[in-house]
Amino acid sequence: MARHFLLWILSALFLLPLPAAMAGEAEELTPAELAAFQARIDPVRKAYTAELKKLNAAIARQKEDHLAEQLILRKKRPLTAYLRFLLIAEDDLHILARPQDTLATGSGIAQLSSQENKRVADLRQKIRTAERERVKAEIAGKLRSHADERTEERIFKDENALDTIYDRNVAKLRRDLDRAKRDLTKEKYADRPNERKIAGNERIIVDSEKQLAAIHEYIYGFAPRTGFERKIDPADTTAAGKLMAELATERDALIALLRGEKAGGESGGGKGGSVGGSFLYSSNLGVLLDISGSMTRHIDAVKLEIAQTFEAPRYHQIPGCALRGVDFAPLTTAEMNKSRMDCMLAIEELTAVNRVDTLYWFCDLQDEIQFSALRRLRSLLLRAGTAFHVKTLDKEAHKDLLPLIDDYQS
């Protein structure tokens, strides 16, 4: 006790750094915490493993592909809910097992100022520490995943600060990229395409996306459009590492099952056109339509406008536009089997399973929005590299939803 007090005095007098553990460095994952985490998720994993085994056996007995697809379709909602459960469990375990963020303050992107590089490092560590505290509280209290809205709001604000740094430093690159995509679309469908302009715009797109990817990977820790099949370190033979490998194997098998063999998307690559005042450029468009009473009379017109440019958009029609997150990872199979296709589960499928590169949401924004859902939405969009376009009728976007939107029209 006296020794610690003396260290504090010396630090204050001579500005000496405190030992890492005393300076707030997060403690390593303990065996007891790992056991509690595993006890929390294992009953669901075992039950779904049995269900998947029966489903795969039933699929194997089908001689016609369309019959196998119908079997998967009937299980699509609970299987998508289980995929979300696995993805969140994997994220939480990764956070628990790695207390310290890997970003070194001394390194960075030349485009960012030294203050911004330090700010990125500080924010990433702050977010990681808060996330570990959240998961530990959930394990100790057997709370639902992401159920504490105060914690979700606090972390979301720090994530927004990280996004602000990213957005500020890629603004010009994005403008150049958008302009090149518009010009490329215009030239490709012109009566007399200019091959030199086409080649020039394609070069701008490649160069801009390369620079964007470098900044994105530095600030967020992964490249855009990395997807959800994240690699596991085979050299990690710890108990946590082995569990992460198990979750990753389950996750990959489930994604493959839900995706099937159909690639989907547009023939001939990316296409661009105006929809609801937004310019959409996509090779694999996802569309989320609010079919509540106030919106139904507009749906046919929206579909017609989309069809003028896009051949094969992936549609989800949901009665309402609530974004709720407290039931992200229900801890019983009965709850997952009752999961209804709400907006968040539809977005989960469009991004994680269908890999849409652009998501267009037509809604009235009259329903509840929770911070836990905003955080999940942000994570899905970042991981999938999905552009997010929102069109509403006579309603301003929720101030905390607005930062996640690439193009907003009202």
C-alpha cells in the first residue's frame, strides 16, 4: 500500500508514467470468465447443432434443388437469428480475450495529423475497454446481449467520434469516387462510348478505393468489404482461441447454408441510376421497404423506379421501421425460433448473407430506434462495406441515425 502511494506521489511530482496495470490497462480474460461465457452460449449452440444436423440430413434426401431451397426457406428466420447470435458471440469473445487494442500510437496514416492518429488510438482503446466491461456485466448478471441502453449510447458516441475522423479524411476521395462512378455509368450507356474516358474513370475508381481501404483499415482495424468470415489465428492454442475457432467454423458453415449457390446481383457488374432523389450505384442492391399503412400506396412506384435501373434487387418488406436491439442474442432456442423478420434481422441477412453493396431503405421513420440497434447497424454496414441510402416521407431522420446514412432524402 505504501509503495503504491509513493509511486503516485513520484508520478505527480516528476510526471513519471504509472505501471500499465495501474494506469487502467485491462486485465486478461480469466478462466472463470471464459467458463461463464461458454456456459452462457453452449446450450444454444448444442440445440442448434442438433437442429442443423437434422436440416442437413433432410436437405441431403432431396433430389430436387428447389425442394432443398424450400426447406432452408422455412428455417430462414431462426437460422438468420442464430447467425446473428454466433457473430455477436464471436465479437464478444474476441473483445474479452484481447484487452489491449493492437493499434500502435506511433504508427498511422500520413494523411492524418499526429493529433488525429493519437485520437484514433485513444478512441479505439476506450471503445474496447467499454465493450469488455459490457460483456463482463452481461456474463455476471445474465443480461441479454446489448440490453443496457445507457452503455450502448455511451459507446455509440465514441464510435461516432471515430467515424467523424474517418469521414473528414475521406471526404475528397469519396467525392472523386462518386463522380467517377457517375461518369463511368454515363459513358458506358452513351450512344458512342468514349473508351479513353471509361478507362480513366475506372482507374480513378481503383485508386480511390485503394486509398479509402488503407484509411479504413487503419481507423477500424479491417478493410472495407471484409465480410463476416473473419480469419482465426491458427497459432492461438489458448482455451479462448480454441473456442473462437469453433465459433468461426459454425459461422462459416451457417453462412454457406443460408447463401446457397446462387450468386445474385446484377449482370454485367455495377449499375447506377436515380431512385427517390438518390443516385444509387450497385452491383448487388438490397431494398428494405416499410409496408406499414402510411407507406403502402407508395410501394409500387418505388419498385417501378428501382426496376428502371436494377434487374435483380433483393427485397425485404417489413410492416414498420423500428430498429430494436435488446433481443439481438436471445439465450434460448425457443426465442430464436420465434424470431420474426424485423428491420434489423432483414438488414442482418442482406449484409451478412446476401453481401449487398448498397442498401436502400424506404420508410417513414415513425417507429422506435434504440442505440443497441444503431450500434449493430453500424457494425453490419462497416463490415459489409455497404452504402446506406434512406428515403423518408415528411420526416427528418433520427439525429443519431443520420451519421450512419450515406445519402438521405426526405
